[in-house]
Amino acid sequence: MIVSINPTYFCNFRCDFCYLTSEELGNQKQISFNKLDELLSQVHNIEHIDLYGGEIGAMKKSYFYGLKEIIRKHYSGIININTNYSMMHPGFFDNDVYLSVSYDFEAREKSELVFQNMLMSTVPIAVLILASPKVLEKDVSEMINMLNMCSSITSVEIKPYSINQANAHNVTHKDFEDFVIKWLKLKDKMKFEFVNEERIIESMKGRYNAFSDDHIYITPSGKFGVLEFDEEDKEFFLELDSWEQYLDWTKKEKEEMVSPICASCIYFGNCLTEHYRYVKDLDNGCNGYKGLLDWYGRLENSESSLSFAS
């Protein structure tokens, strides 16, 4: 089970594509240690833990290490920390954590400071880039060249944007697919792993779980959470009061959120969606990114044919 812990939503940035509202980003409420302990004790077979925000780097040192103490009662592996890397928290340099840096070039605040921090980083980092409108406009080759300058970067992943409770930018699923394809066409230039390609390969081999029955969130209010979509298809955190409610929701996801289009798809159950939503048509692609998987499959077949011919 993957557990993503949001101990707080408080953040020092105000990005116009963030899934959190300004009110949430300014709220300094933090989950209590006792409540976190109680919730983690209900989760079986924890295989991975993420610390999200808000911004983890803005936490007081005492609270951060209190969190880790609770986590260590339930999980002994590496803790992944998601950060905007604008502040150098002492906990970032512990040998039992790994950093995932949200870096969107000029689309995110303090981009030059964050880039300098990545250049000087003494610990390995993974970079997460959100496919927001400003990022989609950038030259991919230039982005790769910049990231190649940072020897600390071990991997890069392009994350899809979803309209949400805070904003609704005009980015389609096809826009995301086309952008990732641009990166894939330049993969020989990369000095880092391109996680999107790894996910595509896992998906096409039937090893990627597209459902949410292996991933749960914990929110600052001390509840379990899942990513859900409202009647306007806006993404939000649906909070749940118990582990039993989460199990019921995962059954509902498989029974009610799967459209006939999804059910008949060759990638069903293993596509690239982060969580299922009801797909009405494929005019602008789908959040399982079938178009991207189809494109990669054609590429693989073409390369295999050339190899066989030679």
C-alpha cells in the first residue's frame, strides 16, 4: 500500500495551478501525532510513504521529526518528501529520505532560486514537472539541457494537470500526451531516467495498477482521503472517516466510475490514469492516456521491425 501523508496544506508558494485553494495554502493546521499514529495503524502492508504538502520545508524541525518518529512505528523504508525546494530543511539531508522536487521552470515561483538549489544539491533528487499551460509552451530540448546541468537529478517525471477546486486551465489529455511524446523523442539527450517511459512500459506489460486500491491519502484534518471528481469533473480530496469507508470507495471506483469506453479498452486496469474518472468520449484523449500508449506501441513495433530487417 502507498500512503501519501499531507500533514499540512500550508505553503510559502501561491501557484496558479495548485489543486489547493489560497485559503487552504494559508492554513497552518497540522495533523496531530496521535491521529497519524491511529490512522497508520489501520493500514496494512505499507510499501511506500510520501510526505506531501503544502510545503514540507516550511515545517518546524521539532514537528518534522515528530512525524518521522510516528511513521517509523509503521514503516521502515525510505520516506519520499515532495518539496518545492525553496528552503533547505535539515530533514532533507537525512539518509532515510529521498527528495522529489516540484520544478516547473518559470511557471512556478522562485524558479531561479530553486534551480540554484538543485545545482548545489548534495543529495540525489527526482524532479516532478506539472504539465501546466506555461510549461507546455516551453521548448523541450532547452528544458532537458537545463536539467542535465544538475548532476543531482536522477529522474524526471511529467505530471498531468487536472482542473480542480482552485483553478481550471485549458489543458486537455491530448495536450499532455503530445508533450510527453516530445520528451520521448529526445530521450537520448537525457542524463536522467525518464519516469514516464518506465510507467508506459509497466502499463503495456500489464504491471501498472490503474485503480486506487493500493494508494490512500491522509489529510491534515486527520482523515483518510482519495482523489475524486465532482459533477463538473473537478478534482478534489474526498475525506473518509474510516478504513472501511476507503475499502467501500475502492469497490465503488471499479463498479461505478468505469465507462463502457474504459471497460472495452485493451489497457483497462493497467492504463496510466492516477485515478479513474468516467470517460464519455475520446475527442481530447482520456486520463488513462490511451493515445500515448498507442503511440509508444507503434514506436516499439517500428523499432522491432527495423531490428529484424537489419
